[in-house]
Amino acid sequence: MRTLTRAISALIGGLSITGLPLSGFSAAAAEGVTGGTLTAGQVAEVKAEADPDPFTPQEIATAKAESEAKDRSIAGAKAGLGALAYPASSYLTANHVAQSYSNYCGPATARMTILHQGRDVSQATLASRFGITPGDGGTSWDSMLSALRYYAHPNYAGAFLAYSPTAADQATYKSRLMADIAGTYDSIAGNVWEVVNGPHLPGHPNREIFHWVNIRGYKESGAYSQVQDPAT
């Protein structure tokens, strides 16, 4: 199963951000990773160890082109509607789904994301599509995107976010977040990479973790994201 090793990830309804989609709420080998800001060498080591089959430059370029095309379509829609301003805070319906097994954060997150589009697909069905079984395997970035396009909306796209995002990266994330939640009412399947002594989601242990979550809302114009964590 392919995985994409990037820093922090999310697949947005129509737009997205990305990262390293591996198993559910699970620890990964963290040798040489001590937390805080990772050096380029440490990032390369983690990627090399976790992803023996990384995406090609062409695949990354395709994801970038898709997300930019979605950006342009949203910009065009806003222009057609005149001065369109998204609210400072917006939330989709809370529909938390707990993952059935330790490695089912992908299926649980996908189910929550698809539920926001008015469809319901079981974790078992999604796990089968992702090629995983209880306790064995993880949900890859490309399989998540494929499932969301199939079950939720064909306009889902992927994009990439650096481990240490620039101010421009953060601004892009916020604009896409608001456009998805308040504009097209799509929630986001986000993949997070938590490092030792770095930021962690509430309740997560201080170890390296790769984990899928659903992002269903925001406040303060995207400064804060509302996350539904299938592991809690």
C-alpha cells in the first residue's frame, strides 16, 4: 500500500492539505526524532523509514494542479456573487464516529466526512476499500482521496502543507478551510503528524503518531480548527 510522507495533512472537500497517512492511532519509530522543530535531515530520515514508495514529482504536481484549479473555481464563484465574505466562525454538524480498531482512524474519518455530504458508508466497507483489516495496515493519502471522490463529491482535491508552514502557507490553509466549511459545506479529512515533545491533539500520548481526523469547523477566521478525533 502506498503512503505519502509529508508533514501534516488534510484532504479538504474540494480543497485540501496533506501529510503522512499511515495507520490509525499508532506510534511509529521515532529514533533520532527528539521533538520541537525538525531539521531537514530528520524529516528526510522519517520519510525514508516510513515510506519506501513515495509519491513521484508528477503525482505531487498533479495534486498541486488540482487544488489550484479548485482555488480558481472558488475565486470565480466569489467574483460572480460580488463581495462574498465568509463568517468569522462556521461549523458543520457534529457527527463523531469512534474508530472500531486501533488502525481504523482512516475509515472512521472518511465516514464522518462522507456523512457531511448526506451519505453513510460503514467503516467495514471503507476499510475494505482501503485494503486494511483490524490491526493490520493503514489508510494511505491516495486511497482516502479516491474514497471521498467516490462516495462524497468528485471535486475533492489534495494539497500539501509543510511541517513548518510559512505565513503564506497558513493563509492559504485558512482561506481553503473557510471556503470548504462555510462555502461548499464540505468537511475535511486531515492527517496529522505528531512528533515527540511537539504539539499533540488532546489526549494523545507524547510519542510520534500518524493519525487521521475530521475537521468540521473553524473560528476566528480559520485561526482555530474544530477537530473530531476518532480515537477519543
